[in-house]
Amino acid sequence: MTAAVSSVLRTFLFAPGNHARRVEKALALGADAVILDLEDAVAIAEKEATRRTVLEALARPRRCKGYVRVNALSTPWCLRDLMEMVQPRVDGIVLPKVEAAADLRMADWLIGNLERERGLPVGAIDLMPIIETAAGFAHLDRILDTREWATSSGVRRVKRVSFGAGDFTNDVGMTWTPGEEELADLRVRMVVASRAAGLEPPIDTVWIHLQEDKALRRSVERSLRMGFQGRLCIHPDQVRVTHEVFTPTDAEIARAERIVEAFGAAEKTGLAAIQVDGVFVDYPIVYRAQRTLAVRAAIRARDAQA
């Protein structure tokens, strides 16, 4: 059967946490989620002061989810980042350069204890790892295996993972081209591993060629075809394009409705293979149509709550 769709996050827009105007703009652009950055976009000298700036920004009214990308566990800033970011109004923590299940186990344990200490519901704060090194991909199946890191409370804090192509291609010496053919196998692995682990579809990498608008759309369409639920974004213009691509069109919705309705009627007569609009339809096609309708419903529900 098709995977259930409880929520859809099409866009995660990055903003450097130490630039107040860019943070304010990002939070008002209509992205499904904004990631305020404490890591690569913040100079070492400003990392400590930026924590307070980020929390103050997320405490203000907003219509999108608010995430914080902390520094990697291997850095001297990660522990304090996590300790200060587990607060009300923080929807999630983005953990970069995850390379082992132990990384998630450690972060999950610390976040859970801080939630209890501060009177927050355990599991209130998402944990989204970025897989962006050779070691991360080498250990991907174990990283996503909840038996490796799930807490005794049964909370599944990691709902989805994301792909960081910039750091990955740098790590392995790969050339990242606008055509992205070199990333195809990695993307497939991430989608398959996420599904096998019972997670939501993953979030695809950023697009760095800011002047290549047509190539951006092709890249986002590729992400959709390969099974991702959305993209990391580094520029406001990428939000609009990504939303357009990852939102089912009226024609797609109408076709999905015809498939579900026709198959439901046929099934009552004992048939499980029919034609709709000249296309063969059996259970896998119906499940895909149902998913299209569920994605549309999830997007509408999220927009209504925003």
C-alpha cells in the first residue's frame, strides 16, 4: 500500500541567523519551514551571540515552521547550540554531517532530557539530520534504523532526513554539475532508505546555480519524480518554484479523482484492473492517485493552519 501522508514540507528556506533583516524576510516569504543557521553561514566569532538572535526571531509570530541548524557534533559549539535551542517555539533542530546512528542517539537523548527539564512535551522538537559525507552515506541504513537510536519513550523524533550535496561533493572530490547526473544514485539511495525505515520522503539538497532559473525548475522536477517531498532552499525565488512543482496541479488532481472513483466502482464488481483515460490501472496506480489526493489535502490543511 501507499505510504500515509500526514504532512508535507515542500520548502526549507535557509537564512543566516546573524543577519536580522534576512531572518525577518525569510520568515515572511511563505516557505513551509525556515532554517535559521548557526553553522556554515555564521562566522566563528559570531556563533555564540547568534543563538540569542535566533531564539528571539523564532519567538515572534510567524506562519511557517521554525528550525535551527546547529553546528556539527564534532565542533566545540554543538553542545551549547543544542542546550540553548531546545525551547518553546522551536519546531526542529537540523543536525549537519550525521555519520552514524550514535550521532542521532546522542542528539535525541540530549534533546529529550532538555524537553523534560523545561516542561516541553517529549518529542515536540523534530530532529532532521543532513546526510552530506561519504561516511554518512556508507552508514545510511543504520543511521535511519530507529532501533539504533529510538528512546525508551517510543518517540520517533526523526521524521525525515535531508541531503547536502555541497558538502558531499566536496568530501569525495566530485564535481557538482548543473545537470546533477552524478547525484542520481545518491538520491535514489536516500529515498529508498527512508521508505524502508518508515520515514517520510526525504528533503533534497539546495540549488547553488542562482542564475540558472530553467535548470532550477528541471532540478526540482527531478526531485519530485525521484520521490522527495521537498527541497532545501537558499534563495527566496526558489520557494515559489519549489511550491509550484511539489503542489499537484488541478489536472493531476482531476485525473487522480477519476482513477479513484472508477477503480472503486470496478472493485465492487470484482475487477481490479481497468482502463482510465486510456491508461492501465491496478492497485499500484490507485495507491499513487490516492497519495496525490492526500498530498493536496495535507498542503491545504497546513495552509489553513498557517
